[in-house]
Amino acid sequence: MGRKKVNFDPDIKRQSYLRLLKYTRKYWGRLTVGIIAGLVVGGSLLGSLLLLPQLISAVAPDAKNGKGLIVAQEVVEQLNRQQFASEAERIKVVDTIINPVDHDPKMTKSLKSIEDFTTKVGLPVKVSKTELNWNGWWSFSLPIADEQGKMSWQFFAIYVIAFIVGWTLKNIATYINRYYTRWVGTKVVADLRNEVFDKLLGQSMKFYSKIDIGQLISRCTNDTSAIESSIATTVADATRCPIEIAACVAAIIIIGRESNDYSLLAILFIGLPVCILPIVILGKKIRKIYRSSFKAIANVVSRMHEVFTGISVIKAYHTEKKESNYFRGVNRKYFRTMIRALKLQLLMSPLMESVAVGATLVFLIYSYQRGVTVTELAVLLVPAFMAYKPIKSLAKVTTYLQRSMAAADRYFALIDTDTGIKERENPVILESFKDAVVFNKVKFAYEDKMIIDNLDLEIKRGSVVAVVGETGSGKTTIANLIARFYDVNSGQVTIDGVDIKDFEISSLRQHIGIVSQNTILFNDTIAHNIAYGCESATPEMIENAAKQANAHQFIVDGRHSNGYDTVVGDKGSKLSGGEKQRIAIARAILKNPPILILDEATSALDTVTERLVQDALNNVMENRTVFAIAHRLSTIKHADKIIVLDQGKIIESGTHDELLGQGGTYKKLHDTQFDR
């Protein structure tokens, strides 16, 4: 059976894509370059497509009007109407009808455009039916057409070069568009990761006491990765594809107007909504399924984190097979969710292709019925086929967009959660600790469970106050309230008469050092772990702190080959429990705070090491205020005051000898530990 986990999963609401796009404001310069490049893509594509009719008609000219029968009828009519003086004259008339000395209409229009442009800008150019003459400081002639009006190869080469230049410009602009928009997309996601990390650092301890760490890791990695892979692609395609589609549609409109044929345009306007409709319907379902998939992969990550963290227990109880089977079940749920999303995602392309093929075939039937030539078909269909690729890309954009928004829903649910301890406006800076820490009728409940109930306690400067009690009696909670990891429900915790809620949090915690029973070390060197939070510490200061904590000897005696530069491993795995505890104590000593909290600080030490560390602590506790939590009564018998907690209330208070004399709970605890 699987174990029930407490997951932090607030109500997830659908988020707007505009909220993600707001993160691009800082990079508007690069994004503008990308969008302008997208416009250039559309312009160059449109120009290239408008050159196609001339290129196609040049290499695949039709007979006059594309109809040989009409030409034959005209020849017969001319021969019947006219009387010819000679056979040569008769042949000349027939040749004129069959091979008219006239340009193709498209070519005639191009020549007229060239002539109008050169006249407008004042260029020394003259255009005739057969050649182009340049009469500047360097004169030359360029053949345009032969005697039959067929385009010359030189003029055709100019069209080809212009087409190549336009297409090259399109590819360069496409590269710039993709680079800058994807750069912005990737940078935005890096900012999202930074934001969520900072947000999580600011959450309260209550937040971390409820959340499943594996779920949290998944949201910070898998969810943001999904946003990254999606937004980096969608920003690029979303800024370029509509422009490409618009260029293709514009080309179809212009070419259709010239040929007086708007049939393809009508078919496109009917076909596009048919293509978009399934995209919209499937997109909503895909977003919902992907949201479930992110939750499922979070369960996978959570399970892995829990298993690897507790691997020693799993090995000890030989439950590898059980854990493997449980993980396979969790992983299977994720697989099934992803397959559901994949089915819908892969359905989009076939639907679009079916619509596109159907529309093309309808157009071909219509064209065949009207007797449209192959050349005219090619001129109209090439832009339509060019539009298909960006339309298909937009369908992928929709899938990516829904996937990223499913992840964004979960991401923003985390970002919008704010459980952090609030700092007041213009807070008081705690310059120094002079008098006492006082609890005044403090109550604190965790959810519905009362932990601290109407507590009154005074911890004078320079005193050592110890607290004992059964597990769950509230000992650690008192320490957490002093450091303001939690806020009290009622009452006050004051330092020198000032409510700690009024202090600047950073200045408050600079005055507090904590050594907990669960030693936390980072996967770094021993020196860096000791100096954590004290980046300006010198090697001499680090070594001195280690000596006071009786840690210097084991660091340099050869047990750890690199001495202070030894990397301690994940959570200090390369060190023994006692070694980790002493490094944590050295860290607190180096910080040199006026208030020191020891949460069962010597619990992991053997008797000899405990005595050494206790002697060191006695030295550092001089002229400091110490709040010590202990199960081992031997470590606190010299405390100035010992309080005994039971269900959040102080039931006994006094020195070690006074409490033994009272014969109450403390004496029972003492007798239990020292009974021989």
C-alpha cells in the first residue's frame, strides 16, 4: 500500500497568456527586432511569390490564350477574308497569327512598370519592346525579348536573381526572427525560475511544513521546462507564421485579381475556419490533460525524492521490490496521461491535412471545369501551398501554447501563494541586544492544534535558559517564535521591550544563531559550511571557530584528506553524525550572535565528544543569551533556569537543584535517565 502524502496544491485557476507575455517587457528591444524580422519575412515572401507568374510563364508559355483551336479558327477566317497577291504574303499572314510579335501580357505589364519607375526616379533608361537601353556615363543595351516577343534569357536571369535575393532575404530574416524571439522566450523562462526560487525562499516555515518537497521540485523544474520548451517556440512562430500566411493570402489576392479568378481565395476563406475549429476544440482538452500530466510527473518526482532520501530505511527493511512496484504504478499513471494528450496532439495535423487536400481537390475540379491551364494553376497554387506550412506551424503553436499554459496555471498558483512573514513598513533595526527576550501570554496553534498556550517566559541577557519536556510539548516552537519563523496567534514576543514583529527581519536574525538537532550541511567544503552566512570570514577565523567547537582535530588529522577543503557530500554524507554536529556548532560560533539557540545540539554526539563540545559551548555561552532544548539533562544542569513544558504550558521552573528538590516531572525525567 502507498503512503498518503500531504500535498500543497491550492486551487489552480486558468491563467492568461498575456500574463506570461508581460515578462517580455524588459526585452522589448530584442523582441522588436524579432518582430521586424518577421515582417521582412512576410514582405520578401510576398515579393518572391509575385515574381513567380513571370518565371512560370517564361519557362512554360501557353499558346495564345492557351487554346490552339481558337488560333486555328482565326487562321482559317483570315485566309477566307483576304486576297493574297503571292504565296509569300499568304505565309506571312499565317505566321503573324500563329507567332504574334507581341509580348506576353504579364511581360508587357512588367516592362511598363520598369519604364514608369525609371522615369519617376530620373534614370537614363529607355524601354522598348525588344530591349532596355541605359544612356548614362556608361551605355549598354539589355535584350528583353526576341522577335516573337519571348523573354530573353538575360531578362529572365534578372527575374531569377531577384527571386533568389528575395528568398535569401526571407531566410536571413527567418533566422533573425527565430534567434531573437527564442532568446527572449528562453530568457523569460530563466526569469521565471529566478522568480519562483526567490518566492519559495520567502515562504514561511508553515508553508514548508505542509508541502511535499518532491511536488515542489517538480513545479520548479518540470513545469518551468514545459513553459520554456513551449514559449521559446511559440513566440518565434506566433510572430512569424501569421505574417507568412498574410503574405501568401495577399499574393493569391493580387494574382487572382490580375487573372480575374477569386475562386481559390473563396475556398481558402471557407477552409481556414474549418481548420481552426478543431484546433480550438482540441486545444482546450489538451490544456486540461497536460495539467493532469504535470501533476502526475510531480508524483513521480516526489516518489523518487522520498525513496532516495530514505534509502537507508529501504535497504534495512529490504523493501526494494515493494518500492519498485509502487513507483511503476505512479509512473504508469503519468504515462497514460501523456498518451491521452499525445492522441489529441497528433490528431491536429491529419485533420488539417485532410481539410487542405479536400480544398485543393475542390479547386482542381473547379479549374478543370473552367479549362484553366497548368501554368495558371501553378501560379495560384504555389502561394496556397506556401501558406500550408505556417498554418500547420500555428497548429503546433496551439498545442505548445496549451501545454505551456497548463504548466503556467500551476506555476502562477505557486507564485500567487504568499505565506511569508510580513515585515512592517519602516521596521525597527535591532542594533544590539541589551536586556531580555520576553514571552507575554503567547498562544500559537498549528492549524487546529494548540502548541503554545498562554506562555509567559523571560530570558535575560547573558542567561542560559533550558527547556525540557516530552515530544510535541512545544520546545522547538518556542525557539522558532524567538527567531520569528512563525508569528504568534496572540500575545507578544519582545526583545528589549520591542515586539519582534516591529523589527527588520534581517537585523533580527543577525542577532540569532541556531544549532538544530537535524544538522544541515551543504554539498560544499568544510570551510564553506562553517563560513555559511559569513562570507567575509578569513581562513584563520574559520579555523578558530572549528577549534572552539572541537572540530579542528578531526578536520586536519588525516581522516579527511583535503582538510578544510574536503567536500562533505550531499547533506554531509561523508561525515559522521558527531562531525556534522560540530561543524554546525562551529558555524554558529563563527557568526558570533548575542542570542544562541541550541535545539538538542549535542544529541548526535558520543559521551566523550559531548563533553568536549559542551566545554566549548560553555566558553562561547559566556556573555551570551542561550536558549537550549535538550533531552539529555546532563547538558543543561548548569543552566540558570530550566523550564518543563507539557502541552504548551510551563508546569515547572527553576534551577537543576531546585527542580530535583520539587520532586515533580523534572525529577522523574532525571531519575529515568540516570537510574542505574
